[in-house]
Amino acid sequence: MDKQQVAGRIEKLKEQIKSLNYQYFVMNNSQVSEPVRDALKRELKELETSFPEFVTPDSPTQRVGSVLSGRFDKVRHLTPKKSLEDVFSFEAIAEWEERIEKFAHGETIKFVCELKIDGLNITLHYKAGKFVRAITRGNGIEGEDVTHTVKTIEAIPLTLSEPIDLEVSGEVFMSKRSFEKMNDEQKRLGGELFANPRNAAAGSVRQLDPKVAASRDLSAYFYEIGESSLKAAPETQEEVLKTFHRLSLPVNPEFRVVDPHGVLKFCKKWHDKRENLPYEIDGVVVKVSQKSLQQRMGFTAKTPRWAVAYKFPAEQTTTQVLNIIIQVGRTGALTPVAVFKPTFVAGSTISRATLHNEDELNEKDVRIGDTVIIQKAGDVIPEVVSVLKNLRTGNERKFHFPKVCPVCGGVVEKPEGEAITRCVNPDCYARERESLIHFVSKHAFDIDGLGEKVVLQLLDSSLIGDPADIFTLTEEDFLQLPLFKEKRTGKLIASIEKAKNVSLTRFLFALGVRHIGEGTSQDLAKFILSHLEKTDGIAPVEIFDLMHKMSKEEINAIEGFGDIVVESVYEFLRNEKAKALFGKLESVGVRIYSDLSAKQTALSGKKVVVTGTLLHFGREEAKDAIKRAGGISQSDVSAKTDFLVCGENAGSKLEKAKELGVKVITEEEFERLLK
């Protein structure tokens, strides 16, 4: 961007952030998630750092807290409030620790790690041990007087255990259980539901009627001391927290005093365990414990140098669309893909996401140059949530769907009633390429070491032309490829040899027949086994011969098959290339065995989803166990799911299962059902 574009982008970002802040802090309305606001602020800060001439006093980066609502009296803070510097990676924490160590000049450093409660920052004033006032953070200089609601919170003492003057800061929050209970009551009364516990806590504190706040079961933890009449001021952050405990002020018990090596360990621990907490956290606050070192380090204009807030990897963030391209899949589907400015979300860097089809592209109105909100669907697959249209400059470009296949130039069709546009050329290079990648993938033949890049190298070198060619490859073939040495080649040859013995469901899935996924592969496998006299050492041609004789009516009788699947399977079996492939796979030594249970179990025919970390099963082991027991392993929860097997650190699938009334079982119960 040139300077004029940068200036325009900065102004757009400032307007957007100010609007979101007003909705969030004043109206208690989350129009976007907090990580999305963080991402916009981070981009603004980066631009202002690179172009300081565009920094203005009213920029959101130059302020602490938020605007005041105007509904309550304004009160000046005794001690001005500072914001913490946010960091979003372990590398950033390590860099901050290095700066601390340089400043300390060899002095032993202790850090206090505290959970970052996702609530409403509040400051309390006590006079002679008596509670007199509660103030919101506001703009950092003055906040709003919310004494009338905060005094109803039972966790906050109205009288301290010592008759002192004290200014103390902390967080008012609502537990997950109280939040669910409150929203259930709101729903029953036909009231407006809150988006999250943080908004619920903030909205409760800002009620004009204190009885509303009193009914909502708020709580609080305190962590910072301001002015006080204590005889001896605490010398460390640990002493601050112990002093609060002595004074009857609630303190989060999960804090820890650690050396520099313990900070990352603490952050990792609570990243993994946060779902087990009864309240929401969005990170960890790390502070230098020694007050003397804090004082020497001081503050920047906005933040203390001796503390940072590590934010857990965002489930949502923002980025810009650099381009939109078309990918052609193994079934000929033309899929629009958004190419992003690389950004970190939910633990990994994302640079692209599917837009699925032309209809969704148009419905979301994603354009090249747009700023978009992205997230990982099911914590795995990147997706575009929405476009921040207020940030448009007029230079964004609409993407026009191609009229021919961008790979082979062949005819494309969009059948009536379908959302997908397809290349109908069966010899399209892109279709052949994607079919080969699918054939060796994890849920198909699962050939370890034979990933997408190697498949493309083999194709470009004309060493393979169809899936059966993979089983004819020699060490000499691989050694002529870049970066292949004898050790790597030996391992890959062994993996290919091992893959010749494959389960029936994996074999059927690997064929890449349109509409035949993992679930329908299992349905088809059950049908085939019921018509064969053996369950091991099955030759590919035996399967083809059995299926080729079947009429559409017979295929339609297979449980789980509808008209679309029937048509797809029937057409596949009449393709001469398919017949040749089965014969060739047999000639190179591929043999098939049954991975399905011959006897009835409690899981027979049941649809099962696994979420979280299991103690005795890896994710793939659990899926295989479900199939062997006659069940159907699913990747996503739906109303048709029979069981959700729930391990530790379960995520969004557990919430969805509860919403849909799907039965949730433990790993122990799962093992019993397998037997």
C-alpha cells in the first residue's frame, strides 16, 4: 500500500473498532468475537508503528478501556488504569522474558502467572475497611459509578477484616452454569439472550435496578492494589494476593509463582485445561513478582513493561483476501478458494479457505481485497464467516466464476438443483491428480510418506498414471526424485507394500466414487460381505464382478443409499476405466479383508462421533473400533447421531450434542458398548 492507501485503511480501521467497542463496552452487545476485535486492533497498531505520522490521540491504540455510557456518574480513579500488552504466541512471551532479564542485570526474577478471567474490570474503594464505591475501568482516567449493583455481589465483602483505606482492582464475572441458567430464564420470559458470560456480567453490573444484578449470581476475583493505608506495602505480587486473602477479598486460587522456565508450562497447561474451569478465561496474565523491579521498569504511555497478557490462540480472527482461485477436485467439482494474507488462528497459520461453491461465494459477497472474519469449523477446517463491509474502500474486485474448466479448458456444467459446478471431462488432469491424492490419503489406503507433494512429483515424472501404478514403483523410481535418499525410499517402499493388504471400507472409499464417503463405504461393505462367502483375502475383481451384475434396484436396496448415490455407483461400475483399475489392482497384489463385525453389538448400525482426547484410543483407533463393532463413525454431530464419545478437552461438538439431545457417553461406557 502507498501512503494514501495506508491513511485510508487506518481511518477505516479506527471507525470499525470504535463502533465495535461502543457496542461491546457500552451496549454489552458482541457484534463480533473478542479475538476479531483484537485482530483489527493489532493490524491498526502495526500500521501506526510503521507510519507514526498517522497516529492521532483519538486512535483506539492510544486509549485505555472504553467510552462511558453516560447513564452513571463519572468518578476519577485514584490510580490511573493501564492496559496490558497482549501477546499471541509463546515466541512473543519468550521475547518479553528476554527483555525482562536484560533489564534485571542478573537479579533473580520470579513471575506470577494468573488466569485471565473474561469478565468486567472493576475497581473498589474501601474507607476504614468499609466498602464505599465501585467503579468500572472506563477510559482509564475515570470510570462509571456502579456501586449500587456491585454491592449486591455476595463474593465482595462490604467490610474488610482490617479497618484500612484501600483501592483494589479485579474482575467481575459470571460462571458458565449461572450464564446458562440466566439465559434459560431469559428464554422462558421471552427476553433477549446474552452472547457470552462476559457480556452477561457487564450487562448485569450496568443495570439501573440493583435487584437484577443481585439475581444473576455474579462473582469476582481481585489481583491488583492501588492506593492503600497498609502499614507495610506488599513487596511482591504474591504478597498482594495473600494480602487480599487476609483482608477477605476473593483471589483466584489457580495463580502460581514460577521461574522463567515455568511461564510457558503454565500457559500450555491452562490452554489445554480451560474447558474444565467453571468460568471463562481467554488467556494468562504474567507479571514480574518483585514490586521493586516493577517500579524500576515502569510504564510505556499505555502499558506496564513488567506484565503481559498471553491470549490463547483465537478461534476467530480477521485477514485480507489477496485472491480467489478455483480448485478442481477428483469428482470434477470446481471449488472457489480464498487466498489470504497468512494469519494465525486456533493454533496454526492459515493462508486459504474454501468458499465451497458459486452460490455461497455470492451469498457471502466475498471479494478480492475484502477484510474477512475467519475461523476453523470444527476446530479443523478454515472457513470464511463473514465480510467486514465497513472496511471496503471501493477497490475490491468481484470474482466471476469460470465458464470452462481452468485446468483442461473442458466443458463445465451445473445441474439443475445442485450447487456445484463440475468439469465433465473424465480425462481432466486435475481430476486424475486429486483422485490419486485421495487414493493414498489417511482414510483410504493410508500410505505413510506418500503425501500430496510426492504424488505430484510422481505424476510430473510420468512414473504413475493411475492408482495401481503406485504398487509397481521401485527404489530406483523414487531415487530419481528430488530430496529422496535411500533411507526415506526404503521406508516408503515398505509402506506401499504394507498398504497392499487393505480393509474393505478403506478400499471402497479410496476408489473416489462420487457421493461415497466413509459412512456410505461402510454401508456398501456390509452389503458386499453379505453376498461373499469369505471375509479375508478378497480379490478386487471379485468385488467388481459382484457389483457390476447389480441392477439399480438392487443397489437402491442397500441401507443408507438414496437415488443420487445409486446413480453415481451404477455409472462408475459401467466405466471401462473402472473395470481395468480393479483388474490392475489385483495384478499388483492388492488383497482385501473385512474390518466389520460379523456379530451384533450395542453399536451395530449406530452413528457415533468421537471428540476430545481419549485415554486408551487414538482418534483413528477409535474410528476403526466403531467400524469393527458394526457402528458408523461420523466426523460431525447431527440430529441423526446416536452417541457422542466424549474425552478430555472436548470442544464445540459436545455443545452441539447437548443442543441436539444426542446421548453423550464416557470412554468407559464406549468400551463397554464395543464389547
